[in-house]
Amino acid sequence: MDGVLSQEEINALLNNNDAADSSDEILTESEKDAIGEIANISMGTAATTLFSLVNRRVEISTPVVSFSNWDKIVDEYEKPCVFIKIGYTQGLNGSNILVLKEKDVKIITDLMMGEMNGEIGELHLSAISEAMNQMMGSSATSLSSMLNRTIDISPPIAEVVDLKNTLNEGEIDSFLSEEFVKISFHMEIGDLVDSEIMQLYPPAFVKEMCKGVSQNMELDTQSVTEDVPQSSNTATQAAPIQQPQDSGSMNNASANSQGMINENMMNSNMNSQNMMNQGMMNQNMGAQNMIGNQVNVQNAQFTPFGAMPNQVYQPENIDLIMDVPLEVTVELGRTKKSISEILDFGPGKIIELNKLAGEPIDILVNGKYVAKGEVVVIEESFGVRITEIVNSKINTGKTK
């Protein structure tokens, strides 16, 4: 009959449901939130490190946590790509894999080392491994503070993986043969890179990190809870010290009134007089309390502005940045051409510049105009003799 499922179809549906349930049980919702926050903090620190390496604005978006397997990665991600394996040697037991697109790796390494022509080779892989070593090293430092233990990593290993070819994913890492945790990020580097990167984690490794962060948070909560009663007791014990200075006379008045009441019980003729005295004392005590509780209001006193005293500043330690490399550019001259003129360029074409023969040339450091000079020949190489250091305050507006 139409609409009736066979036993094979029923079994297939049950198996699919079991697979879906097992995927959901890989991580709980709280663990997914925890690993997302851990990855967000870690990659934020890594982005700061990458900025210092490429000297470009680096933005990495909030991570998206999901489950995946090798077949999905092969179908969805760009081919070929670069797999970077990061192993943990202290504080955590396991590894994860960072996946970057090949063109993104090429741009990052070119920014680090200057433009390297050709396809990705050993030099590119060595450079991206060093970049990841510094990035994930700073990420491990952030992870150490979250887990309250020392975290250390082994040097990352980078390799180009062509997902179009049939290969054994277990050779890259054993956890890729089963379902794993995928954390995706959107990365932008200036206007050069607008792409997606992802980290692949074995579920057991993720659970270990989440458990460590949870335990550390519980310890912090307990320490804060234990501090609260102590501070409350201290405030309670300190409260009697803040009584008004007239509390002694108030206590004496209460004692006198008690004695007068006892006398009234023995001598009924003095009841009316004692009641009047008691009422007067209560009024005096109330007046003293009102005076003691008055708020002391004063006008605000401001220090007049005046000349700041001469402060002695410590000399700056410039030795810390003496090894920072800077790019020195010598500019012979400039000109402007229309698109049609540029299309006429060819071998032998002469381009006239805006500099006159013998006029000093411009010397720029990291794109900033700093000096003038003249061209010299040193053996078989060109050189520049500096003739004048330009005042940066006057020439900061120099246009290129």
C-alpha cells in the first residue's frame, strides 16, 4: 500500500534520529556557550598579536560553534587550504587544528616578509607557522588565566591540504575521523582579507577546557562568598563605636528614670511628678538624637588653577625598540598620467618626473618624509648621501 514504510526505511529513519541525538549530546548548551566565550577571548588576543606582525587592522568576529565531520569540511571549504596543527604540552592534553584559506596565508606571509612570488612553498609555511606560534602563544596566555594553570603549546605544524584529492583524514589527526567541534570566525585584515577561518577541536578536549573554566569560576565564587560574612561581621562590630558622644549621659538618664519608676511603685504620691520628669527626659533624649543625626553640609572647596610645577621625567628607554625594522624608501620623483597614457607604456618609453636634474631626492621612513639626499654610486650599487634632515613638524602634511 502507498504511504506504508518498509522495515528498512523505518530502520534508516531511526538510525538518522539516533545520529542526530548523538550529535546533540556531544556538547551541552552550557558547554557550547563556554567554548564560544573561550574561543572569543583567545582569538581576540591572537588578533592583537597578528596586528603587530602584519601592521594592518585585524578584526575577528564572534565565533560560531557547531558540530561537523570530515565529509562536510571537504564539501564546504575552499580547496586547497592550509591546516595548522597546534598541540598542547602543558596544562591541557590534546590538540586542535586551525584551517586557513591558501590565498589568506599568502597575503599574511607577504605582509610579514615582503612579497614572495610563486605558489605557497616551504617559506610560506614556515612563516605562517611562526605567526601562528606567536598568535596561539598569546592565546595560551589568556587560556592560562581562565583555567588558573600554566598552558604551553608545541611549535605549530603547517601543511597544504588539497581537499579535492582522496586522503586519509586520520593521518592529519586522529580526531578528524569522527565527529568534532568546529568553531568558525570571520576575519578581516585591512582591505586585503575578508574571509572565514575555523578551528577544529576533539569533543573530549573541549569538555576538558570547559570543565577547567567551570571549576575555576566556582573557586572564585566561593572565595567571594566567604569574604562577604567577614565584612558583614566587621561592620556589625564597628557599629557601636560610631555612637554619639552623649551616649553616656543618655544611659545615665535611662538609669535614673528606672530608679524613679521603682520609687513610684513604693510611693504612690510621687507618681505624677515622676511621670513628668520621665517625659522631659525622653524629650531631651529625642532632641539629642536629632542633633546627632544632622547631616554636616559644607561648601565644596576647589583648588585654584595655577602653573604646574616642573616635573622630572625619567629618560625614555629607547633601547627597547632599537631592533624594530623600518622600511626606508628613496623617491626619485613623481608624475601623474591618465589611463590612456599608462596604457601606452611599453619598453623604451620615457617618463618625465617632477624632479629636476641634480635636485635633491626625498627619503622616506615607513612612508614618512624625513630627509633629503643625493644619489651616489658605491662600487656597483646605487646609494644615497643624506644632505638634509627635514623638520617633521613642518613637513608632516607632505602629500604623495
